[in-house]
Amino acid sequence: MADLFAYTDGACSGNPGPGGWGALLIARDGDTVVKERELSGGAAETTNNRMELMAAITALETLERATKLTVVTDSAYVKDGITKWIYGWKAKGWKKKGGEIKNLDLWKRLDEARARHDVTWEWVKGHAGHPENERADELARAGMAPFKP
């Protein structure tokens, strides 16, 4: 059985500004890539954090059946939000001490998408030569391109 990985990244030109997201899904059997799929998209007026969230959401929503996978992100915001902060937010009725939760619509969507799967979350340093993370970044920039002036 192959191991599935989703490498995700977001990009923004200005924050807010035009942005894009990218996801690289790779099924591996040991060191051998069995299957690969690339996803990308963007928005005219968005933020980097929204694009980081959209990359993870889309990777999970794309999977048609419940799957065990590892989502690899260079966004501490996404990793910490989905593995730590979200439990407190949900316990408080999707609120947090000190005000509103930014990007609440996307956090709810990510929570729903991940609930269908057995997800392990990993963080990698961005722009540090990690090949799959670099490819996800390229996909995010390609997703942003149609929205740049």
C-alpha cells in the first residue's frame, strides 16, 4: 500500500493582494513515486494565510474517499491552527479570547475536510530547498499569476 503525502503552499503579492495556492499530492511506495497530482488556484484579493489554508483544504477535499495521509506545509499558522488552536476555538463556540478568529470560514472548511481523513500534519521550513515544498510554491505562484496586474 502506498503512502500519500500532500505538500501545500500559499503565495501572495502584497498582503492583501493577488494570491495563489498550490498542492502537490504524491503517492509513494517506499522511495518510488506511484502517482502524482498537481493542483493550483488563486484569488484577486486575498491574504497569504487564506491561500495557505486553501491549499490544505483543496488537497483534502480532492480526495474522493477517506484516506490516511500526511499534509506537509511550510505554514506554522496552518499546522498550529489545525493541530492546537482549533480545539479551543471549537470548545468556545468558534470564538477565541480577545476577539474573532481570522479566516473562520476557511478554518471551518478545513476542519470538515480533515474530519473525513486520517491526517498527520508536518511542518517544513519554506524556501529551504525541500523539492516538494518548492514545487508547491511554484504551483501557488502559477495560481496567483492570472490575478496579478
